[in-house]
Amino acid sequence: MVDGSDGVAFAVPSCDACDRPAVVEQAYSGRILCGKHLAKSVRKKISKELRQQLPLQKGAHTTVLVAVSGGKDSAVLLDVLVDLLGQRRDVTIVAGTVDEGIEGYRPPSIQCAQDLCDRLGVRHEVVTYPELSFLEMDRVVKRLPSVLAKDKNAPRMACAYCGVFRRQGINHLAQRVGADVVALGHNLDDMAQTVLMNVTNGDLERTLRLAPHTSTPVEGLAPRIVPLRWVPEQEIHLYALHRSLPLHHEECPNARGALRWRHREMVASMEADVPGTRHGLVKMADQVKALRDRVVASGGEGHQTPPPIPCPRCGSITSGTQCKACDMRDLLDIEDAAA
């Protein structure tokens, strides 16, 4: 029995695998787990995904860049990857952080990422937006009103610019360390939200481009893998607490109001009403991609994404006439600012 904050005692259920007090009830599976067995469950899911997403060829060396932010998802990803792969001589794990230039938010999160890397003995690389010829996000936010006054169709939220710039930063880090693969910390909730966003936007193209990219690599880019894709956000957080990982708990000050927040609430509400909804959304996306692959393999035209080409301005890989980062540069008049 445990006393709650209002003084009322309530019973804590026991783990269904042992007699320890439970820390989570998985409504989607019916299991009730303590910290130890939750950690075992999380490791098992990640290990299974790694076997599918990261084929290691005998006699070949593989460098994995793990994108870390200081938050719970990337911390758990790095911790588990080091645990599962850290002793292999044919695998090198490097952590990479993109510093977007958000005062009061990014510096402490980078410190958490560095503390974790020190603890795990992992090399940590950082790249800033100015190094990539992008404005820091604090400056982008200040410039948005003038951008919108000039072009009412320009993206209104800072996240639209930051997401594009951050992807370029990860690509830069992958090239810097010679990465064969980039591991991202997208959890089950993240993936389900993205799928729902693509569905509501009617964006089949983005659904077909969803990671993992193991079987559909893009020439010139290290393929992305997402080993946490079947682990719910709550379980990621509990695992991080169980392992006492150094974490930065603050949300980005620019995130509120972004489209993803609305879909985040929608997915959480649907999952509460119908446990397993998140899994269903991600499985649906997998089935769409598999259907495309079968059509293409059988000789049909299918729905294929345009072949990538180098951006004529910056050389980054793009499927359009100019990469999104350069589009954003134009909107923000970054060259003029730099001058």
C-alpha cells in the first residue's frame, strides 16, 4: 500500500514477471512490469529492430552516427546501442548533436548529451547552425514577422525552418565522421504522429520516405534507422529514469503551436480510447511501403519517389530543383544577413 498526496492509500500492482512493484501497465499488451522487466522489454524491442534495420556484413566495418539532443529518446537510444554493439570491433558508435542556437534551452541539453557520452565512453561531435551558414533559431524567430509580412505563404512556425536546417546538420555530421548509418531516436508516439500528419495532409510521398531506409537507401546520404520505433514514449522515459541517464527535460520554447502538437494530442486520445492505435498507424505505413516495393519488384511502375539530385546552390541532396534549406535561406534572406 502507498499513501497518495491526498493521504488516501492505494495498492501498487506487482510486476507480472516477479514480485516487485510495477512501474507501468501496457494497455496495448496487457502486461504489468517493474523497472527491471520494463528495461528488459525495451532492450528486446530495440534489439529486434536493430537486427532488421542494421545488417552488419561480415568483414566490413560500420560507423553509426547516433543523433543525440540531450533528451530522453536519444539518451536511451545511445545507451542501448552501446550496450548491444559497443563491444563489437566491426562497429564504431559516434554521437552527434546539432546546436540550433536557442538560448536557455540548447546549452544545458548539449551538456546532458556530453555527460552521457562521457559516461558511455562515446565520441561526441557538435555542429552549429552558423557553421552550416544558417541563422541561429533565436534570430529566425525574431525575423519571422518580417518574412510573413513579405510572403504570407511562408511557413509561420519556427519548427518548419528548424527541422529543415537540423536535417542538414545531421547530414553534415554524418559526412564529418564517415557514418555508414544514422540512428535517430524516434519513438512509437513520434512515428504514429508523423503517419497521421501525412494521412491528414494526403502526403503519400512523405509516408514512402519514412525511416528506416535500410532497404531503400538514397545515394549520397547515410540511411536512417529508427530502433525505438515500437517503444512508447512513456516507456522510454521510465527506462531513462531506471538507468539514471542524464536528461534535459525541458521542451523547446518554439514547439508549442506547431502542427505536430495537435497530432500528438490526437494520437494520445485515440490510444487512450483504443490501445494499439499507435502500432496500427505505424504498421499501416509499413504496409504501404511494402506494397510499393512489391509493385516495383514485379516490374510495375508503382509510386516511386523522384531520384535525388545535388542542389545547384549548396550541393545537398534534393528531390526538387533546389533543396528546402536553400528555399528557407531565401525566405529569411540569410545571405543578406551574413553580409
